[in-house]
Amino acid sequence: LTLNPWEVVLCISGTIISCENAIVVVVIFYTPAFRAPMFLLIGSLATADLLAGLGLVLHFAFVYFIPSEAVSLLTVGLLVTSFTASVSSLLTITIDRYLSLYNALTYYSERTVTRTYIMLILTWGASICYGLLPVMGWNCLKEPSACSIVRPLTKSHLVILSVSFFAVFAAMLQLYVQICRIVCRHAQQIAVQRHFLASSHYVTTRKGIATLAVILGTFASCWLPFAVYGLLGDCSSPALYTYATLLPATYNSMLNPVIYAFRNQEIQKVLWAVCCGCFSSALPFRSRSPSDV
């Protein structure tokens, strides 16, 4: 086969994604202190993105070295599962953030741990079901006219995935707006009680809005083009448009470790300890907040 430069870029993107998220998974897995619900959800996100990166690399390898329809179904199923789990994990992190502020007094309880495991089971259960659909026969290998912009996914399958993305984005938007309101209200109450200046409340509010804009802006800018094109395009659409919208979607998995893991102060401490060669001396701690994002 002629080497497609877009496939090469996707493979390179998958390699970077795999390396970044492998660091996060290893740090969380081998650090006993990271057993809190927040870190379990971040670990779920990193695992999903790690599998997405590996899926991109395997897809490139199999297309050019082991071309086979069966293998193609497996790699596409892996990519659908991992990217669905990644987007769903972002939603679970948002839900956890909201509940940690809304129920701050009862957040550190067995109820929170149980709720976290339930969300993880639902996230990965639904993602695996989505990924198994092409392997179980819902594909367009026998009917090319039913193909979507991503072969061998059918048009109806990709429409479901795109609609699911819009539903997740709408839920995240609503939850983060509520989070921003709670944070601003708390900042205003603290400012009144401690007689802080109005400028302090303004700075806190602006910081919260900026964080909200970064999280939702990154998520929307990465996935929105592909989701919209998945609804509008079909098997006759130019492949160039598919690659041009799919590539930014992979960047979301590249940016997730930076936004949700590397900015976390506790994870930063462990990474610095590893870099300094004193990993064994890293003391256990308890996170004072559910997340830095």
C-alpha cells in the first residue's frame, strides 16, 4: 500500500499519547496514596487514552503490515472502546467534581467510593459494548454503501456515537456552569466573612471562569469537528475531511494528561520525587481537594 501521510501523523500522535498516559497510569498504580476516588477516575481516563494511543499505533501497523478485515474490525473496535471510555471518563470526573462541591461534608466517605466504582463500571461497560458492535457484525464490510466516514463503521453507528458526544458535552457544560456558580458563591462568602477586598472575589471568579473555558474549550475544539462531520458525512465524503477532523480528536487524549494529571499538585510531587531518585521516600498523603481542575 502507498504510505498515507495522514496515517503516519496519526501513528505519531498515538505514540505520544501512549507515552504520556503510560506515565500517569504507572504513577497512580504504584502510589498507594492514590486510591482516592479522584485518582481512580483520573486513572480511568489515562487508561482509556493509553488504549486509544496504542489503538492508533496498532491500526497503522496492521494496515501496512498485516492487512486483514478481521484485524481491521478488532483495531476499530479497540479505538471505539477507548475513545468512548475517554469521553465518558471526562464526564465522570465532572460529576465527581460537582458532587465534591455540592456534598463537601460527605465527600470522603464509603458512599463516594461506592459511587465511583459504579460510575467506572458503567463507563467501561458501555464503552466495551460500543466497541464490540463492529466485531459482532454491525459493520459495513458486506454493504459498502452503508459505511460512514470511518470504515468499517456504519453510518447509523457513527451517528449514535456523535449524538452521544453531544449529550456528554451538554451534561459537562451544565455541570461546570453549576460548579462555577458554587465556587464563586463560596468565594464571595469567604470574602464577606474575612472582609477581603472585592478585587479578591473578582480574581477568584475570573480564575474559575478561565479554568472552565480551558476544560470545555479544549474538549469542544478537539471533538466537535469530528462529531459534526460524523453526522453530515457518508461513505462518499472525501477521506481528507475525515483525517482533518479525526486528528484534532486524538489531540484531546494528548492534552488530557496535562489538564487532569500533570497539573495536580499531588501527582507533581510524585513525579518530582521520581525525577530526583527518591520515589521510595515519597510520603503518603490525603488530597485536600477532589481535583485541581
